[in-house]
Amino acid sequence: MVQQKRLGIAAEIARSWLLVSATRKETFAAAASSHADQIILDIEDAVDPKLKPGARADVVEYLENGGTGWVRINDHTTNFWSDDVDALAGLPGLTGVMLAKTESPADVTETFDRLRGAVPVLALIESALGIEEATSIAKARGAFRLAFGSGDYRRDTGTSADNLAMAYPRSRLVVASRIGNLPGPIDGPTVGSSHPVLREQSAMAVALGLTGKLCLDLDQLPVINEVISPTQSDVVWARTFLEDFEARGRVIRDGSDLPRLGRAQKIEKLAVAFGINPA
């Protein structure tokens, strides 16, 4: 039996990223107290253009009055981008921004600089160009993690949602994140209420090396957090290996010991962070 307790999860290792429409300010507090590792107040695709000024003002009010969270801002090519960064710069509750439709390192750096270099930029990559520029985006000043805007990517490229078809862009983000020395990337959301489908897609993301997932609904959070966490058997193996390693005086026996040591240390760090304790 795995026991899990709710902890503050650092954004570097956050599994579940809950998107919350900024037009529904009455849901902000509930999202913040949910099991989401991080929340993202969305003033981009979730908001009609005519409603963006009001939604932005509600987000600013929330962040000025004790609320905390990330904000998904409009992409760099739009007129809304400048108003977004100007309104958010310097707000005490702003954890960072998710930059929609990132396609170049300049998009990230200019956003980071306009926010006074005070908060990180999560680059949401949603197009063929963005995927091909992923490595340079990952190395941009201010880049924190990469995220996959899978729906817009499919619309841009005509790709299906099939796991095989989506393996290439996901893998590109994983490799780019490693080259840019960033934490693992965040997968796009799963649309729909089927938990078996969500579980399958989350497991596929983990298999490809992604370490987080965007989500659209509170009901999705437990599944995402479970699938992206180390399993009970993983934690037992890691702790047994580390205990044995210490007992033998930290002696490396063969060429497989160092890779196994690195894996065990990573699993143990995540188990502690996520409050996972095999009984």
C-alpha cells in the first residue's frame, strides 16, 4: 500500500499542471487548494478576445491579494502579449508564466526581460516550427521548462492523436530539455473524462521521458499524480539498492552500478518530494 500526502511540490518536478480559465475567478481558490502540483490561470485560449482585459484584471487582483500561481499569457505575436506582461510584472503572487505558441528563443527571452527577470518562463510549444526550434528555445535565457501544446500541434501539422504519431514531437521536447539542462518537459492535456485513456496517455508520456502533464479537470489530478510518480516497487528497489550501497562502503562493483545508483537516487528524491512511503 502506497501512502501519499499532499505537499508543496516544486515546479521543477511538478507532475500535474491544472489549467484554470481566468474568466472563472470563483474557481481560483478551489484550484489552489486542489491536488494539482501547480495551477495555471489561463488568459489565452480559454478566454474570448473581448473578455481578455477583464480576465487579466481578475488574475492581477488575485495575485495581488495573497493568491499564487502561474499564468498562461498570450503569444508574443499578438497585441495582448505586451499588455499581459506589463500587467503581471512585479506581482507578488506570480510564480511564473506559460508563454503560448513559443516558436523562437527570442520569444522566451523578451518575455523574461519584460517581466524584469523575476520569474521563469514555461515555453508552450504548439507548432511544427516550435518543435523544430525546441533545442534553441530550451537554451534561451529565462526558459524554465518546455510544455507540449498537443492540440494546436495536431491542428498545425495534421497529425493524429495516435501514440506513434505523437512520439516524435514528445521525444523532441525530451531531447531538447536535456540539451538545455532543463527539467523534463510537460505533456499536453488529455481531453475527455475517461480515466483509462488518461492513464494510458500519461504512462506513454512517462515512457518517452516527459515528467509532467497539463490537465483540464480536477478529476484528472489523482490519475496524473499517480502515474507520473515512482511506483511502490520502484521505491522499494531504490531504497534497497541505496542501503546495500552504503553497507558495502559505497564501493562500485561493476559498470552497471553507477547508472543504477543514479536511478535509485532520483527515485528516492521524488519519493520524498511526493510523500510516497511503501508500507
